[in-house]
Amino acid sequence: MSDSAERDRPRTGNLIWGREIPFRNRHFTGRTKELAELRRRLITGSSAVIGQPALPLFGLGGVGKTEIAAEYAHCYRDEYSLCWWIRCEREALIINSLLALGRALRLPDFRMEERDYSVGLVIQALNSGQPHANWLLIFDNATDAAMIARYVPQGTGHVIITSRDRNWYKTLRVDGIEVSEFESAETVEFLRKRVPALGVVTPGTDSPAQQAGQISAENERRARDAADLAKELDNLPLAAEHAAAYLAETGMSVQEYLRLFRANAHKLLAADVDISYPRAVATTWSVSRGMISHEADALFRLLAFFAPEPIHEELLLRPGMEGGTLSLVSPLDRVLTNTVEFRHAARALARISLIKINAVRNIIQLHRVVQAVTQGQLIREDPDASAEFRATAHALLAASDPNAPDRDDSEFGYERSRQHLVPSGALESENPLVRRLIRNQVRRLHRRGGFAESLGLGELALATWREKFGPEDRDTLALAVEVGFALRRIGRCEEALQLNAETLAALKSQFGEEDSVYLTCARSYGLDLAALGRYEEALENDLHLLPLYEHVYLPEHLDSLQLRNNIAIGLRCLGRFEEALDYDRRTLAERERVLGSADTGTLTSHFAVARDLRRLGYYEEALDATRMVSDTLEQKGEPWNQFRLMVAVDLASSLRRASYYTDAYNLGEDVLQRYIRMFGEDHRETLWASTNIMNCRRASNDLAGAQELGERTVAGWEKVVGPDHPNTLAAYANLAIVLREAGNPSGAREINERVLGAFTGLFGESHPSTIIVMTNLASDLAALSEVRQARELGERALNLSRETRGASHHATLAVAANLSLDRKADGDALGAQALFDATVTQLRETLGPDHGQTRRAIQRGRLNLHVEPMHT
């Protein structure tokens, strides 16, 4: 079968073939040893490493690693049901490719909008072998071994990695295959296949025999030319490819090509692209550019100041903008504003292999080495022109900004520019529109769930701007606010607090407290305080801000309403549930009026009201409200983002509170796995969920599972926020209940005594969490037959609970039910019976006769109260 027939034959079965996989190179030459070794290592690799271990192909840039990987995919495509290509220059490209794979696999629950979570789903599917067990993934041009390792699946498929880096053993515990430059014979063979003027001459059927000597001499001459050219090119495959394309297109003789080559050679600094054979590549492009139009040459040099990634035509082409907002010099003023001129120039570049055009996706691309060499040459040879091209690239990026980072329909516009920001040097641009684009990108990413990507771009830009523009520059401070949001969302709350505190001080001194950036930063600072358990300070901060917000924005402004939402959070954290409910209900009414009933902001307020109701003991009302929010999110097709996950955890808690223990358990287990896939086990979001779900396991009598989860959770909280954070203490308090129920009251008592002291120091005796731990400690003492101490502690807890939450609150009734048991054990039968009768009557009225707590109290069992961790 010919190369052409092989390349175009129909795909078999249900093969998923990634569109990024290069077309088969009909000029592919040699590499038989590398391909055979690659196949052998993939098939016989030890499963003790990472499934079938990932296999790196490493070597010099431009040496042909990508070509070998692509040829392997084409050769063995029938052995796989899934082949996918992943470009790895930056983490964002890996994530984008894995998201595209997830869409191709049509995985359940997959959502393009929720990046971190959906990438986890794709890797999990590959690990499990469902729906494809025999897959092939190719990670191309990997630059960071540790980063790549996070995305390498551990299933039964095969992984090939191409990289300049040879240090893969430390990361993957596997040796790779080093790819060297061509053997001289391979370079000659490639050139003779690719360039007709170097090919082997064969006699025609009517050629006389005496011509045989002439044909032999011609073949010898062509072989010498090919050998001379291979030697001059240092057998670098990329250089051979470009030289062959140029010779085939122009018909120039090899000797003339070599003369031009030697006259125009430019040395590429090793630091630029980290290869040792730059001369041939750089000279080939210099020669080629001498044969193209002025317009094509200008476009080529402009492209060198973007990233060596696919560049969408819409990012470059600005029809109808002659003399408009973009200031373009000749001939770019024609090339970039006229579709015909642009495409003519692009095709001229593609004709001699300087760029690649993908007409289906409407993108063009320079090879990464071509880009680096061309940019480096221009900077050295013409600094003024290079500065002009760079500024034009930045202006084109800025012009692509939808300036709507909060809108879903702006996603594609931002994706086109994002991968070019860092390589183009846009982070150093003084153009205010470029700086706005960068801030918008950072904001857009953390609002879309790409916390790590947002932080990576934001921290790099912030460091650059501080050095270049100064730490008190207004745009720098505005970017710092967005970085603070990303730091907190990723769990680095101490750093977020530090950054926001510094930013606040600078903003206040320069612009005052009514400045919009100051107000946004101050609101974020309050959330940092709350996340760190400093609830009093957070509430004080937000109450101070409220009149400022309402003066600057008006009370009904969305930012003012968000601040009211935050004030309610602070009140809830401090146990002031009635006040929190009042704030949340007023905020809900305004959001419904302004945004409508189905907007996410309105649903957030519904959710906050439900939380207040649950803590006030209105279990059924809280369950109905939480269920409504959950159903609406599902009907809207909301992805499993942070908000939807949080609602699901609260729904499980409300189900458990309402005595639907099995449903609470099943939902809790499902959502916990989602948290782990999205955030990992030790992220504070997962730990918050685990602290609640531990109670679902306990309520369903899965004591072993509850204890295992509880011990893991308290260890995680201690590592993330320390032993004295309120949420660490909450997790310990809930674990103590599990220990006592599992037959270890001594262990429970030890925990509760420490937690009670800590809560008392943080909040005082009247805080709901303090009273809950006091109640549970009394149960520990009773289990240890320390009857008098149990009763005394219970009496104090009952008085405090009645004063704080009222006599009919479910928690107060639980305290009373337990105290009736301790009074009886302490010899006060009459007091015990009177308290028991009154308590059971109220439980029947408030919770209903069939509620689990009511039934347990009637059966004279001890009631447990758990501490809900605070979510800010």
C-alpha cells in the first residue's frame, strides 16, 4: 500500500483520533531503530511504574522527536481505540487538550465550563479504562517534568512524551529514549526523496545503452550534492526539512543554496532555544525570506513576536480598521486589514514551509524554533523594527479583549489571546489596554474555576508590574486584588490576607476609601479574615465598609448586596443566626428584584437563607430551600463548580437533619468524591465537605467509615489551617462523637475537653459551638460513669442554650433530653422525669414524632449534637 493510500484509508472501528495529531509525513525517513525500540518499550514496560510506563523521547530541539511520535501513531493506529495529541509548552495547553478529549469521550458530568473538575474526570476515565482501555496519549514538547507528571494517566494505555529534557527518571522512574540527529545516510536519503533535483535518475525504456554511463555520473553528482548539503546542515532534521522545501519550491541548485547559506548564516544563541545546531535553521529562513514579498516578510516577522502556538486568524486580521484604533505601519496596515492581502501573504509563507496553515480551524503557526530564531535575529539586527513588531503584537492582543471577564460568551475571545500573553512579552507592555486584558484574563480564569491557571498568570504579571511600574501603580494594585481572590480560592488564605492588607494600605494612602479598587480589595480582605477564622474582625471590617459601599454604589448595587451577603456570613460564623437571616432575606429580595429568580446571585441568597434556617432549627424549611437551589442549578445545566458542590453538601446535611439518613449518606458519598477529584483530599474545600459528610456516615451507622474520614479530616485541617482554627476544632468535635459511639469515651473526652477550652477562648461560653461541645462532653462523662460531673456540665449547658437559642430550639431540647438521663443517674428521679416529659412533648411538636432525634429521646438514648464547620 502506498504512503498516500495508507494515510487516507478509512479509520477502523470507533477510533477516536485527535485532530492535533499531525498528518502522516509522506517524506518520513529512517528512524527504524527508534520506532522499534519505542514499540518494544511500550509493549513490554513494567506495570510497576505507572501502568504501562510513560515513555519519554528526549533530545535536541528540531531533532525529530515529534515526527517519530506522529509516525508511531500512524503506524500502530489499528492497535488503539483512542489516539490523542497534547501540546505541553504550558500547563494551559495541556488542560485545553484534556478538556477537548473529555468532550470527544462524552463523559458523564463533563462540563467544559468547569476546567479543573473536568480535567480530573478525563484522567479518571483513562485510569479506569472506561470507555477506552487501549489508548495512546502523546505529550508533545514537554518542558516541565513535574507538571507533566500530574496529568499522566495511570491506566492500561500508552503514553509517549517528547521533550528536550532528559531528566525524566527522577519524576517518572523510567528511562526514556534519546533521539539524536539523523545519521548522514538518513539525511541524504531524506533529501533525495524530498527534492526532485537530488533524486535517483533511472533510464527510460527507450534509452540507449551508451547513456548508462551518463546516468551513473549524474546519480553520483546528485549523491555528492545531497551529502554536501547534509553535512552543512549538521544532519538536523528540521533544517533538512526546510532546506528541502525551499529547494523543491524554487528549483535552486544545491551549490547556489550552499553559497547563499554560507553568506547569510546567523548564529542562534544557545540560551534562546537550547539547541546546538542553530546555523542551518537560521540560515534557511534567511534565504527563504529573501524570496518572498515585502508583505509576507512583514507578516512573518510579526508572527515571531507571538507564541509559537496556533494563532487564530481573528486575532490578527482586523478588516475595516485602516486608520482606526490600531496604528499599523506599512505594509502591515494592508496585510492586517484586508482579508485577501492577509491570506495571500500567509500562503506565500506556507509555500516554503515557514508556517503551517490549518484552513479547517482557520489558524496559522510558526514552528517554535523558527519563531525563536527569527525574533532573536530581528532584535539583534534591527532593535527599532523589533520594538515596533512587538508593540503591534501587543496591540492586536489588546484589541481582542471582549472586556467582559464575567460573561460566559467571552470565553473564546479570551482563549485566543491567553496563550500568547507571556511569550509575546505582553506582561511588560505599557499599553493600558494590554494591562487591562491581563487583569481580565486573571479574573476570568479564577471565576471560571481555573484557580491554578489564574494564579500562575497573575503572580507572574504582578511581579513584572511591580518591578517595571512600581508597587503602588494603580493597575498593579488592581491586579493584586485579583491575585488575592485567586490565592484564597486555591486555599492560600494567609498569603491572600497578606497581599490584600498591603494592597489596601497602598490604595487607601493614594486614592482614599471611596476608590472602587479599594472597596473591592477591602471586601476581599474581609473574606480572608473569615476564611482564617477571625470572624469578629471580618464582621467589623464589613460593617465599616457598608456605608461606604452604599454611598459610592447605592444600596441596591450588586457590589453592595454582595457585601451584605458577606456580613451575614460573619454573623452566622459568630452564632448570630437571627441577624444573619435578616440580612440574607433582605439581600435575597433585592437580588430577585434586580437579577431575577434564577440568577446565580439570587440562588446564592436563597442558599444563605437556607443555611440560616437550618441553624435556627427549621429543618424542613431549610431542606425545601436547599433542594430548590439544587434543582434550579441542575435545570440550568450548571457545571459541578464550587457553588454547586457546596449546595450538594448542604443538601446532604439538611437531609440528615430532617432524618433522611440513607439519602444523606448516598448524596454525601457522591459529592465527596467530586470534591476530591476537583480539589484533592487536603484542600480546605474538601476538608469542609468531609467534616459534614463524616456526620452522614455516623448517622447511617457507618462508624468505621466515619472514624476513618474523621481522622483523615482533622489531620488535613491541622496541616492546612492549624490546630486552633474553628473548622479544625469542629472536625475534632464531630470525630469525638464517633469515638464515643464506637466505644471509646475516653478518647472522646480527651478531644472534647481540649475543644471546649479552645471554643470558649475563641467565642465565649454562649456561642452555639461551645454549648454543643459542652453537651457532648457531658455525654462522654456519663459514658465513663462520672455522673455528677456529667449532670453539672449538662445543667450549665441547658441554661446557656436556653438563653442563647431559646427553650424550644432543637439543640436546647437535645441538651435537656440528655440532662434528664444524668439527673436520674444522679438520684434526682422526679426532676429527671419532669424534664423528660416536657422535652419529649416539645420534640414531638418541633421535629415531629417520627424524627430520629424524637424517637431516640423517647427510647431514652443520648442525643448527639455536631458542629457545622463554617464556610466563607
